[in-house]
Amino acid sequence: MTTGQPRISPLGTSALLFEAPGETELTTQRRIWALAREAESWPEICEAVPGMNNLMLSFARPPKCPETIETRLQAAWAAAMPLQVDGRLIELPVVYGGESGPHMADVVAHTGLDADEIAAIHSAPTYVVYALGSHPGYCYLGGMDPRIATPRRKTPVVSIPAGAVSIGGAQTGVSASAGPSGWNTIGSTTMGFFDPARDPPALLRPGDELRFRIAEVIR
Amino acid sequence: MIEILATGALTTVQDHGRRGALKWGVGTSGALDDLALAAGNILLGNDEHAACIEIQIFPFRARFTAACAFAVTGADCQALLDDVPLPPWWVQTARAGQVLSLRIPRQGPWHASRSYLCLAGGVDVPLVLGSRSTQLRGAFGGLEGRELRNGDTLRTGAASSVARRTNFGLRPPALDLPLMVDDLPAVRVLPAAEYAHYSDAAHEALWNEAWRITPQSNRYGYRLQGPQLCPVAPIETRSHGIVPGVIQVPPNGQPIVQMRDAQPSGGYPKIGVVIEADLWRLGQAPIGSRVRFIKTSWSEAIAADEKNAEWLADARLLADLYGERSGSR
Amino acid sequence: MFGNQLRELSAWMAAADIDELQLSGPSLRLELARDGGETIPDRTRDQQLGEPPRHAEPLLVVAASTVGIFLDRHPLHESALAPAGTPVRAGQIIGLLQAGTLLVPVLAPRDGRIGATLVARGTPVGFGTGLIELQTIER
């Protein structure tokens, strides 16, 4: 998290990372969406990829002088108005705990809450899809209650399955396919988030909304 | 057309990667040694986007079911066409029925671990989101989104229309573009956003340690072993886009270099980024070997890209001059 | 025809970083330099070339098919492709010519046994330079 001014840093010469200051919040994210839309029209930029209150700009070709882009980026940010998106609302049934949530115990230990409380707090909000990333179709969600925030695991787990509902720090998300993860898996859902034959291939996009519904809590 | 007779795990179809799909959480994938792939296509007169087979576990055997020009680049895997040895980084023509065998790479002046089998016309699998690279996590691209297996058959696309000579080769770029520090292969690294948050001891370790590539290293990431890299104070990061080459430092302080199959975003702090121009060097470094990091600048990184491009341009010029000469074989 | 070949040769020289090239034939010596060139009819060469030495078995000299730097082994390898005494098959790679980053094979024209290597590894050679002796097998 950066305080004060936005921070721009290189990711090698392949991309630039723009990080908005302050706490992670939706208004900032809407401005990030606006910034992404603007930057993607620049000839130097291959793709603008929003993250959690940040934006990665991948270069079509690395510029000789990154400072020029940085200046343009700062100016574009200053002018960026929060983008309103006509999002859809999707509801996912979740089985919390038990074998579906192998790390529920770690979240219980860290927060001091029990599994029922964690499930209730986790499924209360309407989450906004802030960005896609991590793996095909995976959505980074905003709006999780900080009471159930739990740090990422010291050593990432080799594989968690598709549909795994996890908490990493102050964020939550649902895996779209099996793979490694440093997050804490508290539940499981079924959903097809990605189909490469579809256009666009991802089911959800930034601005859509997600609700979790408790199907069951296994203690 | 070729038939896979025997392959180990982790053999996949790759091209130079899938761009423009990061916004959907789709990483680029692509050949770990992009210079080897490019050189193979150059030897064959292929389009630069032609896909190949990346082999990481040896031995590997395939039968050509139709006459086919092919090139094997990357690690010196002592290729045999039937019983005839082929030099490394060489293009040759196979007759229908001939068997190509790739054996465990020998380590000479250059230590490498992955070989690239390129075919005239490229491996013909469907384009998915603009690329033929295998996206293992999403199970699409390449051949059915998976590793190759014994019995798989692969078709080739249309070869270059100009009849090409074969039976010649290229010097491996590792010899023309050497980069070593204290007798160890080295890669150049640009500091990343959280670099300044690390201790002096961490910086010292980053630039001076001979980092060992642990057995838990693969196309997703290279887990390195060495001194613990400690931040001055705990670093909070939010999930953000990353690229291959990003050196993440999880809480255990052991750096992980994200490679071509890495997820396109992450939340661990990043101390530096291996430059794109040197990713092929790292991608070839064998398990158990050690590498050095060289601190570099933006302009040096751009210059390194240009040197790679020059090497490829020279190779293409010479290969086309020689390969397209009409008349004698 | 010759003009085309000269142009090709020039492109080769430029790409392979070769500044000077001399070609010798029965009645002609050709010198090419990067900034120009001239041809010199040289009749004295007729006497110098002479007959190849006679041996009990026919001895061939495998000559360079192109300009380049002669190598007896691949740059990644320690051992020679075809040491003296090695039996070889027609078409086998017995040496390499390096031009810039390109590697062109020196091929045994017939089955035989490798004799002496006439040129040291790393020597720049021209088209037609004798490289490797091959004792062919009478059939």
C-alpha cells in the first residue's frame, strides 16, 4: 500500500506498475478502470491490466525513455473519473469448512472467530469484481470484511482445486482451476469462470458483482 | 506429421506466448528459451510465430510419419536421426519412418536443460486466444491444453514455399552472447518496487550470492536457495500484475523467480525483475546449478534486448542466404 | 551469372565479417576485399597446382564448399568430429565451416578413412581450400 502519491515502478522493461495511494477501495478502483481504458489506447501499451487499486501496463515495445510514459500516466490519473460499469450480479452457493475449507482452522485461529461466524461474515457483502488475474477467469473481489482478514500462508500450497473460496490478507476470491496458492481456503463452490472458446473467454469482468450464499457450514 | 514414441513429463507445445489476455488472468506461457525457439524457426525458414515442442525430460523419441524438415535447438541433447548423430542447433530433413531420439543433455561450455524440436511449417494445433502455447493451468492451447504423451501425433503447418536446404546449423547464442560472473551463468536484474524496503544485507546477498536452483523449480517459477532476504519492516502488498522474471520474496525469505507459466498477478513483495532479454539463460539453467544476479539499468536492459534481436537478425540473414540457395543441396 | 555469385559472395563476406577473400583456380586468382576487388589472371598457378600425390589407395582431399572458419569439432564439443584414422560413410559430417553464426558441414564425399587434417582449427579458409584427406575405399 502506498501513501500520498501514486507510485510507478518498472517490472523489468516489459511493463510498468502504477499503484494508487491509500486504502484499497471501490472509488479508487473505478478510477483505475478509467485509467486502464485510457492507457490501453496509447500506442506503446500492449495491455492495461487492473489489479487491486493498481494497474500494470505491458509494453508493446519497451520505450527508450520510460519517464515520458510515467508523466503521461500521472496526468491521466489526475484526470481519471470513477468509471461506472453496468455490472451483472451472480450468486454462488458455498460449502464452508470441512474438506471444502482445509484452512478454515487457520482463519479461526488468526481471527478468534468460529467457522459459523466466519461463514456469515464472508457471505454477507455483495462483492465487486475489481480485477481478473492469477489464473484464467479468476476474480479479485473487493468488499471483504476486515474482521476475517488472514495473512497469506508462509509456504504456498501446491494445489487447491477449482471452486476453492479463499482469503489472502484482506482479500478474498474463488479459484477458477486447480493450482498452487498462498491463500487460506475456507470453502468451495462450483462455477465455470472461463471458457477459451467464448468471447470474451472470462465469465466475469471488472464491475460485475458476486454474492456468496451459505450452502452448508461443516465444523 | 510426427508420432511421439516416448516422452517424459513436461513436454509441451509452445510458441512465443499468448499476449493480450492478461486481463482475463491468462499468463503468456511460451518457450522458456525463446532464443532457441526463434533459432529453430530461423533454420527452417518458418514464420517466427511457428510453434515447437519444448522437451524438459529426456530421453525423448518421435517418429516422422511423413518426410519433414526439422531442427533441434536448446540443450545439446545428442540428437540421433535413426542412428546418425546430429550436431546441436542443426536443421535436417527426415524421411518418412525415421526416428528422432533426443538423449540426456551433455553439459559442455554451456549448461542447458531444455531442448526445442521445431518442424517445418510449425506444430499445427489450433490458435487459442491468439497463440499455440500450452496454457496448463487453464487446460487449453497447445495439444488439448496438456503435456504430450506417448502415442500423440502432431501435424505440421504448410512449410515455407521456397525450397530450403537443410543439414546446417547455428552457433548457440550462449557462445556469442556470453554472460558469466565468477564462472557462473548470470542474468541481469532491474530492481523492483519493493527493492528499497529490503535490508542492506538482503541487497548484498541478492547481488553477490551464487543462488542455487532448487528441484522445486519449473516453468511456473524457479525457487532459489541462498541467504534469507529480509525486509527492513514487514511489507504489505496488494495483488498486482506481474511478468515473467519478477523475483518474489515470500515470508520465508527465499526468492522465487516467476517464469513463463507464472500466474499473471501476485501479492508477494518483489525485490527485482530478471530482464526479458536474459530469461532464456535462466530458463536453461539446470536444477541444482547456481546463478548470479547482475544489477542493471533500464538502458542496459533495452540494449540487451537489442543485442538479442541483432543476433537473431544475423542468424536469419545467414540462414536464409545459405538455406535458400537454389541448385545444389 | 558471375556477377550474381560475386554479389552473393559479398553479402556472405559482410554477414560473416570477412574482410578479404582470395580464390584460386587453374587460370585465375580472384581477390576480393570489402572495399573493392580485382581479378588477376595468373598463369604461373598452372605449374604450382600440379598433380595430387599418388597413394596405394585413392586419396581425396575434401575441400571447403564455401568461405568460413574451419572447425574440426562443434563449438559445444571437446572431441573432434572425425579424428585421423576414423572410418566414415559418404555424407557424414567430418568438419564444419563457421561463417559468422552459421555452421556449414564439411561432408565426406565417399566412404573412406580420415587421413590428415590439412588446416588448423580456427583457420579462415576460402572456397576450394583443401581441408581433410580422405582415403577412399576401392569398391
